[in-house]
Amino acid sequence: MTTTAPLTHRDLVADTARRVVAEHPPESTPRAEFLGACFDAGLAWVHFPRGSGGLGVEAGLQDVADSILQGAGGPVPFSINPMGYGMAGPTVVEHARPEVAAELLRPLATCEELWCQLFSEPGAGSDLAGLATRAVLDGDTWVVTGAKVWTSLAHRARRALLLARTDPDAPKHRGLTYFVLDMTDPGVEVRPLRQMTGAAEFNEVHLDGARIPDTHRLGEVGDGWRVAMTTLMNERRAIGGGSSRRGSGSIGAALQLWRERPDLRTPALRDRLTALFALADAARLTGERQRVESGDRPIGPEGSIGKLVGAELNQAVYDFCMDLLGVEATLYGSYDPPDGVDDETDEHAGPHDVQRAFLRSRANTIEGGTSEVLRNILGERLLGLPGDIRVDTGRPWREVPRG
Amino acid sequence: MVEFEFTDEQRALREVARDVCTRSAPEEEVRRLMGTAEGFDRAVLRRLGSDVGLLGLAVPEEHGGAGAGLVELALLAEETGRTLLPGPLVGTVALAVPALLATGDDAVAKELLPGVVEGTTVLALAATDDRGGWAPAQPSVAAGAGGRLTGEQAHVLDGAAADALLVLAAADDGPALFLVDGDAAGLTREVQSGLDLTRRQARLRLDGVVARPVGSAAAATAAAAVATARRTAAVVLAAAAVGSAQRMLDSSVEYARQRLQFGRPIGSFQAVKHRCADMLVDVEHARSAAYHAAWAADAGTDDPELAADLATVVTAEAHLRVAKSTVQVHGGIGFTWEHPTHLHYKRAVSDAALLGGRAAAAARLADAVLEPA
Ligand SMILES: Cc1cc2nc3c(=O)[nH]c(=O)nc-3n(C[C@H](O)[C@H](O)[C@H](O)COP(=O)(O)OP(=O)(O)OC[C@H]3O[C@@H](n4cnc5c(N)ncnc54)[C@H](O)[C@@H]3O)c2cc1C
């Protein structure tokens, strides 16, 4: 038993999931239709209100639904539409006007519309609130100009979560506004960026007079930072939340490699893998405990623990795998960017996928908030330690040095 | 020779090496060569050889070289590491030449070494097994009747480009070295698709290849010659790691100075500043261990075997840590293909696993120091 939720809620979720699977057998139902049925039944995000893809129950019960749906062969929507499921859904349901949420959530849930996150800029990474992309109101339409960078999946996304500056004279956190952008707008140009794995998962996005109806603003004008917090907390939870199954995730890959390759084992490596397993399981249990303890409260800064540990654990696990492989670790499949339909993730089952995952893990301590920034959050927000002495918060954004 | 004190000649040599490496291997050129079939430029090799005399540094004078030692070779290696100069230097100069010299086979040395010194001959030492294991007790290539070689080896450094290869094979009296022509009938070579695109490894298939035994009965056994070569190459790889790590430290510090976030240079944040300080410590340790190994070999300041293993363990760890920190300090940019850091990172990962890897070096080091007799 992994939750203290009343049995009735758990039963409701399980019964609903079983009914969806019975009425829409995953193997014979098209993906979008199956995911649409899940949404309509309230299983996309069980903690969302009824009618918005949820059942209004504890978020911790999502696992109950997912294990039944995916156990029956259903798709894993988070891996198809990660920014959509992990961040856009929770942000839209909390901050969009009801009619806009109703328009956006279902195609998101069916994965007919993929989402991306237009936050980071060349001059604003860790210092997200320092961003420079401008949005100016023209009648009832916002006109957006600027440059975003590191935008994962922008090349396939239909919609974007966009944070832009609407008041350069306000202190930086107070001059931001949050929007949902249609990526097919003619003012949007996406250019792929290649990463060290060879793949081009992320992009530069140039916004040159892109237009957004005011109805697609989330939250009040100037209140974008607060809305962005919803997104970032959910991002960290989505990245760091980990699985509730022992031995899944990257540690699972290491255990599998260990079992497949007895020829490579040494006592020193055995000790290392044991220590990594213990760390992975402590992180898993901490995630479980947080889910139970938070009940239906939204996740707070404690979610950053999972993101911090998960990122560094992934790196340590793949370091281990490479050391286990010995000289085989010096090989690589191909750095040519993969093309075609299969580029949904950077993970390619192939003879050298350990090496690829190893390289990919270097980004884990950067994407979704760097480990340094997360340690600041833990120190300041959870432990109440004094913050850095700030030179950038008390004055108008336009006067703060950037570069 | 006072350890760590370079002579004027050695300092001048470092300048020459830095100059030629910087001019021959600007980053665009390294990237261009990464995509070519052979992976390096033969003209650059000739420049390093006949023009500036760097390839013959550790070749005895009687074979046209400079008769210098490992200290000099290490200085050159450091510069090739700084620039990631692509080319078969490790296979040729750091592995095949010392192995050949250790066999005491004068006739073969006379034939091959002048070409090495000129930069016209590429050599490789094929001393792995068919899965890439270094210096197997039971070689996976066997010498049959008439000295014909049959078998496979993998992860042979510079094996595809080599004009001639020294191949470790099982003979009647145990493992022995044989000379094989690069274009010998029955030899097929396939470049292995590598993590580090600036070094090439090959899989060799030998099917009754005509070969010549190398070595004089009086000289070291093949196993000892391979061990000598490995020790030399370990020092060269260690010195190259120092150059590469120094380059990354420099770029991290520069970036930490100029990149502004929260209205301040990121280097003003202690998390970043301390990371840079740790990188400095790593680079300093790596440099000490690499230079010490070179001096131990040339001047006997320490047991050369122990010093080489120490250098491998210290520099491989330092190189890897510095590379990871460099990515981290640069944030998203450090993860891109366009940024040079990944080239150094992949070099660090790959070099740490070559020639038996740092795990084997650590095991030998443990045997030498943990339970002294
Ligand atoms: C694979 C990948 C995918 C990404 N996907 C997206 C995406 O889809 N959408 C999006 O908007 N962004 C995305 N990002 C961007 C990501 O959020 C940023 O890279 C990240 O926030 C860091 O910003 P930066 O790269 O500008 O580094 P910088 O912020 O410049 O950081 C450089 C270094 O300085 C350190 N540093 C900065 N400030 C402090 C401080 N106050 N205290 C201590 N240290 C500090 C950092 O920790 C880091 O080590 C992605 C990044 C990667 C690598």
C-alpha cells in the first residue's frame, strides 16, 4: 500500500481505468482515441477537476490509473508529450480561462497537439526572470518579439508555454506575463540545435511579431512569474518525481546491464552498483513519502529534492555503466541526427544506447534548473537560509546588467 | 636533470609544439577532419615530422631521430591534447615505436623509423584481443605455418591508417610480435565508430596474412615490449589529458567571468567559483603526476611503472571531472555540438578506457603500494 488515500478514491480510479481498457482495448484502438477516452474518463490527470481530464482525487493515485492503462498495453503519454503532460496541463488547468482550458486540454491529452516551453533565452537561463522577449498589446492581440533557446521539441510542437516581458520598467519579476502561443503563427521560426549526443532535441525559436489573442494569456498582466512557478514546480516534479517502482529508471538500466554482462563484473564495481541502488531507492522512497505527506496540497519546493538527486544519480549511474563496459564504452552508434518519425526522444534502442544515454545525462544537471540553482532553492526556501545579496531585484529590469 | 625543471631546449620545444599544433589544428579543422575517412591530414603529419622534427623526438639518433626522452614527448603530447590535434601520434610514436625499440630488432627499426621521423609512415601496435582487451596472455591472433597470421583484434588505435602494424600473435614459444604490411593480402581493417571522433580505432581481421617476426632473441620478450609501449603511451595520454584539461579550465574561467546572470558574473557565485577552484586543483595534480611519470622514465626519479600508473589514475579522473565541470559551468551551451567542450569530454571518457584503462592502472598501483613487502 503506497498511499493513505481513502479506498473509495483508489477504487474509483482503478474501476474507471479498467472500464476504459475494457471499452477501448489498447491494441485495437488508435492512440489518440484511447488517450481521448482516458481524458474523458478523468484519467489523464486524476487530480484535475471532473470535465478537465480528472476525477478530483489525490494526485498520488495517478500511478493506480497508469499502471492499469499501461499494463494493458496503453501508450505512455508523458513520453510522447512530456511538456504537455508534465507542465502545460497543470498550468493551463490552474491559470487559463475555463473556455480556453476546455479548448486546449483535450488535444493536449490525446497528443494530437504537442507542447513546448518557451522560457529560456540566450541571456536568461538560471535567471529566467531576467528574460528580454517583449510582448506588446495591439488591440486585443499581443505581438511578441525576441529569441528563445534550448526549446525542446519546438520543431514538433503545436503550442508553447511562453513567458515574455510586458513591462521593462518594472522590477524584473513584476514585468512578466504568461501566454499560450500557437507555434504555427507566421511570426514563429524554429531552428534546430544539435547537442553532444548528435541529436537535435532542442531548438532556437525566433519570434518576430508573433501574435497571440489576449484570451490566450494565463493569469494577469504582470503576474507571469507566479504562473511560471506553477510550471517550474511541475517541471521539477515531472523530471524528478521518479517512478514508484523499485529498480526502474536509469538504475534499472544499470541493473540490466549488470545481469547481462557477468563477464564484466568486478568486486569494486559491485560495491559501486550497490551504493547506487541504495541511493536510487532512497530517492524513490522520498518521492513516495512526499506524495503521501502532501496529500492534495500542490507540491512545493521540496519537489526540488527529487530533481536534484535524480539528475546527479542519472549521471553517476551512467558513469558506472561506462566503467562497467570498459573499452566498449569508447564506441558510439552514430552522431548523425536521427531523422524520420522516430525522433520522439533521444533514446534509440541500439547497440550503443548506454553511451548515448551517458552523454544525454550530462544535461540532467542543467535542464529544468541547474543543480546549483536547485541547491539554492533547498537552502533558501526549505531551510530558510539567507539568500544571496541581490543586485537585480530592487530596480527596473532595463537597468540590470545582462549578458 | 632536476625534476620539474625544464631546460631552455625543452621550453623552446614547447613553444614550437604549441605553435605548430595551434596552427595545424584550429577547431574548424579538427571538426572537418572528424568527418573524413582517415580522420587526419597526412600533410600535417609531414609538417610535424620533417618540418619541425617533433615526431622523431623519442627516436634514437642512429635512426634519424632526436634521441630525446619522454619529457620531450610529454611536452608535445600536452599541446596535441590542448588542441585535440587529430592524428595517429599515439599509435605511431607512443605505442609502436617504443615497442619496436624494446624488441631490439635493428633491421626493422632501420626500415621503419626514418619514415616515422619524416611523418610519412604511420604505425600501429596491435596488441588487443578480439574484444579490445589489452595485451592478452592468449592472443586472439595466431601465427601458423610460415608465420602466416590468422585471427581478429578490436580497438587497435590508429590501426586503419597504419602503413605497417606490429601485431601481437600466439606463436610456438608464446606471444610474439610480427610485422604486417598495411596493404597485406588477407588483412581487412574496419574503423570502429567511436565516441571520440578525434581518435580512430580499428577492428583487424587477419586471414593467413604474411608476416615477419620482429625481435632479437636477446631482447625483451614480446610481452615486455608491449608493456614498455603501454607505459610510454600512458605517459603520453596523461600529458595530453593535462593539455585538454587546462584548455577547458581556461574556457570555464573565462566564461565564468563574462557570463552575467542575476546582474552579476556567474563566477561571483560561490558554487561556480568553488567548482573552478576544484578544476584548478585537478589540473595541477594532473600536471604533476604526468610530468613526474615522464621524469621517472627519463631520469629514474621514481619507479617508472608506478609513476605511469599513478599518472593514469590521477589524470584520467582529473580530465573527466574537469570536462564535466566545464559542461556544467557553461550551462546549456556546454551541452551543444557547436561548443568545443564535448570534444574534450569524449576524449576524456575514451582515453580513460584505452590500453587496459584506468581500472587496470589502479589495480597495478594497488599491488605496488598497498601491501609493501
Ligand atoms: C537538454 C536541455 C533541454 C532544455 N529544454 C528547455 C526547454 O524546453 N525550454 C526552456 O525554456 N529551456 C530549456 N532548457 C534550458 C535550461 O532551462 C537552461 O539551460 C538552464 O536553466 C540553465 O541556463 P543557462 O543554460 O543559460 O546557464 P546559466 O544560467 O548561464 O548557468 C551557467 C552556470 O552558472 C550557474 N549559476 C547561474 N546562476 C547561479 C546562481 N545564482 N548561483 C549559483 N550558480 C549559478 C549555473 O548553475 C551554471 O552552472 C533546456 C536545457 C537543456 C540542456
